[in-house]
Amino acid sequence: IKYLMSRKPVWVEDSKVHECAKCRKAFGIFVRKHHCRNCGRIFCNGCTQHSIVLPKFTRYYGKEPVRVCDTCYYSERSAAMKAKRNINVNKKTTPVKQRTNNNQQQRTNNNQQQRTNNNQQQNPQQQ
């Protein structure tokens, strides 16, 4: 897995591409080529408006947001949100268990206290 994480991103060669990979707009003087830093394909400016941090390529791009295509942006964002949701679910699980244990302990203590009070009321001479 570490090998996959540290692999260098592969970019499509500029000379092989003449139109945007998404909208098919022809490249020219006014429509420039932009590589998606995640998938390496070439897009126009309009199809690479987003920037995100790419953890799998921090070795090459650092921890700063880099230009990515719309598809990679939404894909990475979705993956990040799922991971965050999983972390939040795990965080919520622990306190609930702790609360349950605390509630059970509190009930046990209350029951013991109630039994003691009942015994004292039934046998007032033993005090």
C-alpha cells in the first residue's frame, strides 16, 4: 500500500491531446490545457475549477490544494466525507457505551440505596 501511496502521478502528454477530456472543447490560443493533478488527464480551464489536497500525492504536491478536474474533485470529496462520517460514527459509539455503563452503575447505586432505606424503615430499632 505504501508503494501505491508514493507513486508518482502520471500525466497524459500535451502533444497527444487536442480537446478537453470532459466537454470536448478544442484547445487553442484562448482555450489552454490544464492537467488534473489527480488523474493526469487534460482539461480546459472551465472543467478544472476546483482545488483540493491530494493525500496520496503529498510527496509531490505537498499539503497545499492543487488543481483537479470536476470528476476527481467530487470523487475525492465524496471519499473524504465518507471517511469523516466513519470517524464520527466511531466517536459517537464510545460515549454511548460509556453512558450506558454509567446509567447501569447509577441504577445499581439507586437500587442499593433504596433497599437500605426500605430496611431502615422496616427495622427502625437497628439504627
